[in-house]
Amino acid sequence: MIDKETINTWRINYGLDKRTPEEAQRWWDENLNGMAPAGAVAALGICLQEIFKIKADAENILFKWEKSATITDADIRWLREAIK
């Protein structure tokens, strides 16, 4: 199963914690003479960027909804779980 710890380990191991997907792809390709999964590293990085963006957007929406009088506490709890 892929969990947050696994994803974080991948980010660090593939240099995506310090580089953009494009920079990581270039680094892997140049430093290992193309013998590393440079394309996979870039794809993983792009997917992670999108996941983080979607999560941030969802949290922003939840923050706005929490201020709305039409959303119940049960709705907010459900939304928080959905974001996780």
C-alpha cells in the first residue's frame, strides 16, 4: 500500500524534495548517463505537484465553507476526511 511515508520517501530518494520534476529528470539523466528512470522521476514529480495543489485547493474550499452558515458540522467532518 502506498501511504504518505512511502510518497515522502520517494520524493526524497528521487530528489523531488529539492528539485522541480524537470530538474530532477535532467539530474538523473545527466548524472547516471540515462541509466535511471528519469522519465518516471519527472512523472512522479508532476503527479505529486498536482496532488499537493488539489489538496491545497480542497483545504481552501473547506475553510470558506466553514465560514458558511449553510454547512453543518457533520459536513465539515466529512470534508476533512475526504481531503485526507
